[in-house]
Amino acid sequence: MKFWFYFPVAIMVFSLNLCLAQEGLNIKKATGKISIDAIMDEPDWAKAEVADRFWQYFPSDSTRAAADTEVRLTYDENNLYVLAKMNNLGTRSYVTPSLRRDFRGEANDVFSIVLDTYADKNNAFLFGVNPFGVQREGLIANGGSLASPSTFSTGWDNVWYSEAKIYDDFWLVEMAIPLKTLRYKKEAPHWNINFYRFDSEYAEQSTWTRIPRNQFIINLAFTQELVWDEPLNQSKKNISLIPYGIFNNSKNFELDSPTENKFDFGLDTKIGLGPAMTLDLTVNPDFSQVEVDTQVTNLDRFEIFFPERRQFFLENADLFANFGLDGTRPFFSRRIGVSVDPTTGQNLQNRIYGGLRLNGKLNKNLRIGVLDAQLEENEAIQLPSTNYFVAALQQRILSRSYIGGFFINKQAFTNAIGEDFTLSPEEYNRTFGLDLNLASNDNTWNSKFFYHQSIDERNSSSEFATGGYVNYNSYRWECNFTLQSIGAGFNPEVGFVRRRNIFQVTPELWWNAYPKQGGIQRHGPGISGDWVGDNRNFEDLDWSLDLNYRVNFKNTAILNFSGRRQYVRLLNPFDPSGLNTLPLASGTDYVFSYVQADYRSDARKKFSYFLSSRLGEHFNGNLYNLGGTLTYRYQPLGFTSLNFSYNRIRLPDGLNDSDLLLLGTRFDFTFTKNFFLTTFVQLNSQLENLNINTRLQWRFKPVSDIYLVYTDNYFAESLSDNGGLLFPDIRFPRQRAIVLKVNYWLNL
């Protein structure tokens, strides 16, 4: 009888708690001053509502967090204030890769707040702080629902304040986020919000709103309302000037040119056009302080994609860069202002005279963006002075879906190098198109469909790209089906297109099991494939079939296995040795098989590693690969890592064997939260190049820095008979440069 009495009572209590949990969080205006000192001694914190009883997201999603978190919010006319108390189960230590800003990694301790200021569940701001007081901020796009670098970007940088302190049984963080830093609708009654915490001691990830573990932790579909006690008015005047000055000492040893000493300066301006729109202007921008690319050994027949690293192009990049699919993007910002040195293969800056970027929301459902940049001519690669113009819009439909359109224009301003700066209507390239993105409220389903068209002076046929994908993501099953057709004449010169004149179908299916006992969090098999045919007659060009298995451990380690059967028809000569010397003839077919595996260890340990290997056939020969990263963390000051990749390729008589070696050592030391030293040394046998890049950065005030950068390139000649570089001979320097740069953020 007691059971029949208490059971319905328990159900009602549980339902009531669930309903209360879904009501959101009320925020009240502060009556006094809030000091950012990580001490909860202001009366307003005692009166603020508390968001607590966090749900575990990893390793499980059905229980409350073992170590709970308490969050309080308040605000005044200038700032949004956040106070978070991260409770522990006793005294413990904390994990951070270093004291450097914008850290990433699931093994690090951090508290983060997600602010969907338009309550559209498509875009949001993220602010995070770790126990050592290190900040990170970023922008969330695509509803936070896709495994894509453009879904969460830390390239956005702005002024905000925080302080963190470690106590005996908890750590506490206090934030002040200026309202003029954010973009929001004036007098909106509520925003959407969520909080999450990574806890290294218990390998636990937890969220305020319960999120299924088959979804991403930043998924905006699971946010709750932040209800204001009174509507927010427009933030105060928001104009920032960021001037810079730079001194550059450089010498090209290969050309034996005289040493150059140059001084230059430029200006960035950020203008808030109300609370919802931002205009960015730049004059003579310089990106010499940007971290160099991590080199890779290219054994592929197609161009390698390197991500954008320049902040001017990273802010709100999703608005411009997410059209199409990976490998078929109509806009790729690295086509603007970056050229390739033909001698070293290194990316070099191509001067930008100036540019502007306008982005924001005209209303709750319509988001727009405009980007324009004018480049100087580059005689080395025969590039005339060129203007790049991009316009994009997103119109929200339904609750978490939108339709997007874009127009891209690349226009030359001279017909030949050295001519006067005049418009050249004969040299242009234009691309336009539409994308339809659909997502269910709980993100179980999401999909995209697109059509793009390019136009240039060649007036060729089949200048189109069309396709899309459908994703289904449930507790047990993950399914993806991608299809695209790329015309032979599709030529978006400001985009990234790996292949043309193809029809491609890519299916993928995974099944997941979640053991209740033991050290495995999730595991399961998967099958994936890829078929590429000629776009006209659908004859086989490439296909592959993969049998996969993956294991995610509760200690954050990950293990993956796969076996592949692959078919390739060569349409152009190709050297599988990676040396570009004796190629295989075009028109030949190859079928080969191999196995591969990779393992990422528990990143919470001071010494962690990632290892990958491939073994099996390679076209008409064999390939053995071993690569990975070894990392030692001297917490909290920094880490040292070694990246390596060794490819042993053996081909039949008449073709070159090769031993390709790629080594990269990274030394990252943070003297304080504002003083950093990074040294990156990369030896690449495929390019026969040794690159050294050292960067010293002092952030002397928020978003204001002094950089000292040293770059050196050496010719590393191969001494082995088969073209490998197991014993390099560093013969002579190619290029060398020392850069001193100062930039200062000034709020008006």
C-alpha cells in the first residue's frame, strides 16, 4: 500500500521538478556595485536566482552531476554579470594546457556560459573561464549541432573581464561582459541561455539544461530562457579603434636580395550600429603575428584545405563560409590576401589595401553580412590589383531552420601587371547561390540542400554545383547521406573546390552501445562509403568502402579502427611516392586495400599522446604510415609537443620508392596570463624545407598586444637514395624575417 501511495507522489514531484527546470532563469537588475574579484560578497548575489542541479552530459546523460555547479546572474546599464561556483567532492587539483587565452580541449577544467541573445537557437556567444582565470570566448553557429570547425570559432576577440579563485572545496569565477560587446534585439523580453562545466578530476562534463550525449554540448536546441525583469535598451556608443605599427627586417637568401627594413602602420575600426549590427573597417591590415600552419605530408591528388587563422576573416565567418559542403565551398577567405611561395610552398601574405565587413541582424529572423577587400598587385604570382566582394543573408524559417543566399564578385582592376589602377571588366569571376538548412527542434534530424552557379569571362558550360545531406542522430543510430553534383565548368575562384565534373554519393551509418559498467563510455561499429562518378555518363572514377569500429572511454581516451577497400581511376598523371617525379600514367585503374587505426590517450595526464597508423596497399605498391603527437604539460605554465609523420612507400620497379618524414616540435610557455612564448619548428622532407617560427606576445591591456616574431626557412636537401629525408642536410637559409608589431584597442 505504501508503494501505491508514494509512487504517484514521486511521479508528481519529478514532473513538477522537470517543469520548474524548463521555466528558465529570471534575471534582476543589480542595486549596487559588482566587483569582479571572485568573492561572493555583494548583496545582489544573495538575491539572484540560482541555476544549479546540473545534469551530467559525459560519461552519462541520465543522472545529476557528481560535482554540482551554481550560477547567478545580474546586470546594470553597462554589463551582464555572471557568478559561478563549481563545487567539488574534496580538495583536488585542476588541469589546464597553459595560461594562454582561447584554450580548447575536453580534458581541461572550465566553466562556460552560452548566450543566444536573439533566442533563435541558431547563433550564440560563448564565454569561458578556467580555475586559473584564463579566458576564452567564441561564436557558435549552425545551432551548435554540426561537427565542423565553423560551428564553434574562438577567432572572435573582444573586451570583457573576469576573475577566478580556487577555494578548499570549490572554485569560483566572476565575469563582467559589457553589453556593447554583445549583439541583441532592443527591448527583447528574454534571451536563451545555457551553462556547462568540464571537470578533469571526475572526467565529468555537465550542463544546466539536460543535453543527450549523442548531441554536441554546445547545441542551442537545448537552451532555456533568460527572462529580464525589464527590457534592455540599446547599449551605449560602441566605437573601437585598433591602430597598429610594425617594423619588419627580412632577407631572401635564395634571390640574394639586400636586407629589407620596413616600417608600416594600419588601423582597424569597429563600429556598433545599434545593438544588432557591427561595421568593421580595416586599412592596410597586417597578419604577420598569426600562427603558422601545421604542415602535412600530401599523398593526395587534390589540394589540401588549411583553415583560416586571420581574425578579420574569422569573426562571424559562418555567415560567409558555410555555404555548400566541405570540399565544395563557394567562398574560402584564404583566397583573399594569401599567396603561395613557389620555392618553399609556404603561404605568404599578399597586401590588402583595405576592407570592410558589415554583419548583424535586421530583425530577429534576418541576418546579413557584407565583406569587401581591395588587394595590391603581386608580380611574383602575376596577380593584378583585385577587389573581392561578398554579400550573404540568412532568413530564419520555422524554429531552427533557415534559408541562405550569397553573391561573390572577384574583379580585377588592371589587365596586366604594372598598368594603371583601372577597372578591367574582362577579368572577373562571380558566384551566387542558395542554401536551405533544415533542423528539427531536438536536432534528431538536420539537413542541407544547395544550388550554386559561377560566371566568368570563359562562358563555359556546366558552371553549377548542387547537392546536400540528411543527418539522423538518435541515441543508438547515427546516419548521414550526402550527395552532390559538380559541373565541369564550376569555377568559384574565391572558393575551395577539390574536384569538378563529378557526381558523388557518400553514405555513413553508426550504431552505438552505452555499457553501464566498466571503463567504456560508448562503442560501436560503423560502415561508410564514397562513390564518385563522371557527372555526364556516371562512369566510376573513385569508390571506397570502410568497415569501422570506435571506442570512447570514460577517461576521455578514444580508439578507432577501420579497414578500407578503394578504387581509383587516374584522370591525370600522379606520383604515389609523394615526390612528384615519376608519375603513374593517366587512364589507369587501381584497386587496393589497407587498415588504419588511431588512439588518443587520456589528455588529463601530464603526458598524453595521439598515435595513428596505416598499413597495406597503396596504388600499385605498399604504404606504411606512423604518425601522431606526443605532449608533455608542465602545468599551468605550458607544454611541449612533438608532431611526427613517417610514410614508407614502396613501389614496383620503374617507380620511385620514398621515405617521407615530417617533424614538428612546439614549445608553448606562458609566463603569465598575459605573456606568452611559442616556438614551432617543422621539418618537411616532401618540401625539403625546415621552418622555424618563434612568437613572443605580451597582452599589456585587454585586446592590446606587442608581438615579436622570428621566422626562418632553410633548404633541407635529401641525402637518401630514394628521396627520403631520414638524414637531412641543412644546406643554407632560404628566407629570414624579424617582426615587431604593436596594436592597441581604444574604446571611444
